[in-house]
Amino acid sequence: CCFFLCIPQHSTAKMDASQLAQVEALCETLYSGAPSTSEDGKPISRADAQARLLSLQSSAEYIPQCQYILDQSNSQYARLVASNSLTELITSYWNSFTVAQRIDIRNYVLGYLANRGPGLQDFVVVSLIKLVCRITKLGWFDDPTHRELADDVTKFLQATVDHCIL
């Protein structure tokens, strides 16, 4: 168990509902000041919440957990932390991924924006768009797929008005 979050360190296992609830509570503490407590019942400060959440950025092994947060959480703050963590992980560990994995990550984020983007808060959308931009920049010379971003964005413009706003 990692010191800050009870997520198995260096594990590709996805987090469970109780771990997701813990992340969501830490995010609420960090962004809204809502009180939360640690496993031993002690109050967690904003600084403590931030330090614990930053553990999601400590290893590329946490990418599945970040995706789980995006897919399962209803908390906009948790989605923001997951998106920011993914951006940091992708940037820091870019050379650890195969070209196919890089494209899979890119397609996951674009698909997420297409499917859920209109229902997200603006700050989450901006964070996810930054992630797509970072992936595109880093992968520009890896594969022609990364250079097709304009075509992918055109699909958003041909969809609903909410997708055009994205």
C-alpha cells in the first residue's frame, strides 16, 4: 500500500470503489476545503490532501488508476486531478511507452472528450485538451496518427453544438 493513498504501488490493478471514494474526498478537501479524515480519524489539511493526491503522479503504473477515476468518478475535482496526473505521467514517462500505447492513450482521451466532454466542467475540459495537445506534441514524429488531430477535431465540429463548444 502506498504511503499516501491505499492503492497498491506499482500495480496495474484498478482501484476499487472505496479507494475512489478516498480520492474524491481528498479532492474535495483540496479544492473546496471540505473536511476529510485519514484512516486513523485525524483531519486532513489541504496540504496533506495535495501531497496524497500527488502520489498518483509518482509512477506510470498509476495510469490505469487515473483512467478509472475519469471513467467512474462523478466528482469534477477528481476528474481534474486524474487528468492533470495523466498529463504529468505522459510527459515524464513518454519514452517508456510504445508507439501503439501512445496512440491508445491519445484515442482514449479523444474518445473520453467525445463521449463525456459536454457534461464536464470547463476546467476539466481544459485539462483534458491540454493532455491531448501534450500527447500530440510529443508524438508528432512518432506516427502519422498524431498529425491527424485536425481531422479528429473536425468530427467534434460536425457533432452537437456542445461538442463544437469544446
